[in-house]
Amino acid sequence: MIGVRTVATKARKHESGLRAIASPWRLLAVALLLVTCGGGAPKLKQQLADADPAVRVAAAKALGEAGDKSAVPKLIELLADTVPDVRKECARALGKIGDAAAAEPLAAFYNREPIEDVADEGARALVRLGSAAVQPLLGLLGSIKPQVRAGAARALGKLGSHKAIDPLINALRDKDERVQIAAVYALREIGDQRGLEAVAQAVQSMNGDVESSAEDALSGRGYQNPLNRVKRIARRVPYP
């Protein structure tokens, strides 16, 4: 095992070079600090404030892998970093650490983040937080952004929370079909009979794409009755 003192010596030895050529050597130093287990955590947290965004990314990744809860406040702060990759890695790290204190900040981040793949990392992190994320995600069902409402519905389905059933039933009537489809699949994942019946009923006012999603979501063992109901309704209702 490489000792903390050895790592620090190597980092100091290359300090001028690290500043000049940036990522390769400096990222190596961050990785070496992670290998030292707990001893490298303070240095890693310092690296979150480094001027080089690649170092901030590496430090966030290392802290996430280490599960260091003491880094949560700084990682939350960096959800507003100017560099997308830093924001993305900090969201991922918060999900891996799993501290419930990150739930509301991650929900706010997901709602405001303009870059889709970066925002999606926030949604994945919320799912990793488990039950602590349910209430913030329910709040996101009221977002003005349809992609956020849809993402929140998908995340709630993955969490399988029965608290989400009524809000997801309401989301079946959302004006955006992406949200409707996400709600269909979320209710399918939760598997509550009331939600499945709501899907079957809601198909009367859905367009062809959503209807197809409903049929797909309700296919499989244990869903035959609601699926048959969807098919019966679909045959009666002409497309607009």
C-alpha cells in the first residue's frame, strides 16, 4: 500500500509540472491519494476547489467512490460549477455517497440543468438516494419543464414508491405525451392495481404513441386483465 507521506512527496515533487501540463500528472496524484484510503480525503476535498476542472472532476469521482459524506456540502456547491463535466461528476458522486441531505439540492439541480446528459445524471443520483428522494421527485412533477416532469415520473417508477401512485395517475393527464408515457411505465413498475386500472382508463384520451406504450407497459405476466382492457378501449376509440 502506498503511504500518505509517499503520495504527498510525489505530489510536491511534480507540483510545478502539474501546474504546467495539468491533467495527466495531477490526475495521477488524485488517484494515488484515493489509494491511501482515509488519509487522502482532506487533500481530495481541497482538490474540489482546484482551478483545473479536470482535477475537480477527478476529485469528485474519487470522493464518490470513497463514499465520503464529509464532502457532501462541497459537492452540492459544485452542482453550480461553470463546467458541465464537473457538475455531472458531482451529481454522480452525491448519488454514490447516498446522503439524504443531497436529495433537495439534486432535485433543484435536475430542474435547472440545461444540458440533457448532465441533468440525467442528477435523476440517476436521486434514484440512488432511495426513499429520501421521493418527496423532491414528487415536487418535480410540477415543474414547468415537460422533460423534467417525465424524468421525475421515470425515477419514481424506479423507486417503486406507493406515495407516487396518485401523482402519477394525475400525470397520465399531462398535456405532454412524454410525461404521459413516463407515467405509464412508472405505474407499471410500481405494479399497484389501482395505477394499472388508471392506465387502462386513461388510454381513452391518449394518442397512438401513448396507447402503444400503455400496451407495451402492461404486457407480460400478471398484467393480462388491464392489458385486455386497454385493447378493448383502443378498439373503440378512433385516433384524432
